[in-house]
Amino acid sequence: MDVLTLVFIVVAYLLGSISTAIIVCKLMNLPDPRLDGSGNPGATNVLRIGGEKGKKAAAITLFGDMLKGLLPVVVAHLLELAPLAIVLVGFAAFIGHLYPLFFGFKGGKGVATMLGVMFGLSLPIGLAVAGTWLFVAKVLKISSLSALVATILAPVYIYYLAEPDQQQAWITVTAVMTLILFWRHRSNIQRLLRGEESLIKAAKDKAD
């Protein structure tokens, strides 16, 4: 691995370590998302705890978290790094979001940042993953389940939509991200199995 790739991996991790949810909540005078609601610094929890500001704060958080995954991957593409290097840059941003250097290594669950990485890899892959999330969310109205279904299908979409020289590296690293994301959602999975996971509508109602 060359020096340029290592530098970009470090920069991507540092970018991922910027917690959008915490910064947005602080700027908008909302509770610290690590200490309120589910305790997760992500868009869904910001929506839950944000009251009348919840929808706007959650939208900004979602956009910021996606951008952390998107930007470094796009730059890696522009610099024509190797397929493995490109996806490792995205992986570093994803890990930065989960374990942020600037916030005591206690971050979010990584859904939006992983989605940003998928858009960075290629627009069709990003649209496929995002479309799956939106479809499941619309039908079942459970945010965590939407994320789990969308991310477990991400390697499948890469298989069909990526170039042959990109597939192996991108599928492998994306599968690792999916496994980590499932681990981060283990409490949600337990609630899903018990039929106790909250609906997206419930979070919206509280924000209203």
C-alpha cells in the first residue's frame, strides 16, 4: 500500500470521526444524543429527541453523515486509486463514524455513512441501496430493519453493478461493513425478534 493511500485512509478516518449529530444538536440547542433517547448519535435519534426542531436536525445529520462517507471515496476515485484503496478509504470513514477519535470512540451505528460510501463507489450502487432502504421503510416503517435489509443486499448490488476489476475488493470490504453494522444493531435485532422495535412513525410523532 503506497503512502498516498495511507494518507487518504487516515484523513477519511478523521473525517468520519466528526460526529454530525453531536455538533448539530449542540448548535441547535438540543439534548446530547449520546445522553438522551436511544443514546445513539445518529439521525433517527436526533429526530426522536429534537422536538419541533427534530425533522430539520435529523435531515442535516443524515446529510452530514452521508457526506463523510461520500467525499473521501469520490476524491479517491478522482485520484484514480486502485479499487481496493478506494473502498478502504470508505471503510476508514465508516470506522471513524463508529469509533470517532474526537468523541471518545463512541459513535453512531454507521448506516448513513455506509450509504455515503456506496454512493461514492458508484451512483447506481448507492441508488440501489438507498432505494431498498426507502422501500422497506415505506412498507414496514421500521428504520433499523430497513437499514439491515439494505446493507445486507449491498454486496449483491455491487456484484451486479460494479466493474469486474472492482467486484472482489468492493464486495469483500462491503461485506465486512455489513457484518459490523449488524453487530452495532444487535440490540435492535433483539427487539425486532421480540416484536418491540419502535416504528419510524413513532419517532416522527414525538418530533411533532
